[in-house]
Amino acid sequence: MAEIKEIVEDENKIDTVISEDMELKGRLVFKHSLKIKGNFEGKIESDGHLILGQESVVSADIKASLVSIYGKVNGKIRAGKRIELYKKSVTRGDLITPDLYVESGSHVDGTCVMSEKDA
């Protein structure tokens, strides 16, 4: 777990960062790692790592390999490997993942389905 926190804390190791002063709407597709610090509304698709920063407000259906949530998100989240919910995060929506990490102090409203890992 320490490896993941290191990636989140050092934005130089993240391929793309959407800053806190940005608001985007639409369909977001990426392959590697992306951190959203601002606002996004729409749909997110990736084979990579999606990180929602503490400042983020996201309203989207999400499909990614790994999803790390520190901010606020509304929508269905499907992760092929794992969903991580960190302290002070607020998640409203259904979670579908083979592995779930929930830190004390996170808030979740929705259902969780623990599916098998992607082949």
C-alpha cells in the first residue's frame, strides 16, 4: 500500500494532472495514470490508474483498472483491480471491484459487488 501512496503524493510520477482550477465535461479516455484535482462530469474509461484528489468533485460513471479516491465522486465505479477509498473521501454510487480498500474516515453510500479480477 505504501507504493500507491507514494505515487499519489508525487505528481511527477503521474502521467497527467487536471488542476483544481479546471472544470471539464464529456468523455475522458486515458491509458496510464491520471489525477483529477478539479471538477469533472461525464464518463471516464481507462486501463490505468485514476486518482481523484482531495479537491476533486467528480460526477461520472468510471471504468478503470485502479481507482484511488480522496475527494468526492458520484456515479458507478467499476475497477478491474482495486478501488481505494481514503480518509475524508465521499463516494455516492455502486462499486464493482475484486478488491476494495476502505480507510477509516471515508464515507460511502451505495452497494458493493466483489467481482473476480480481470483476466
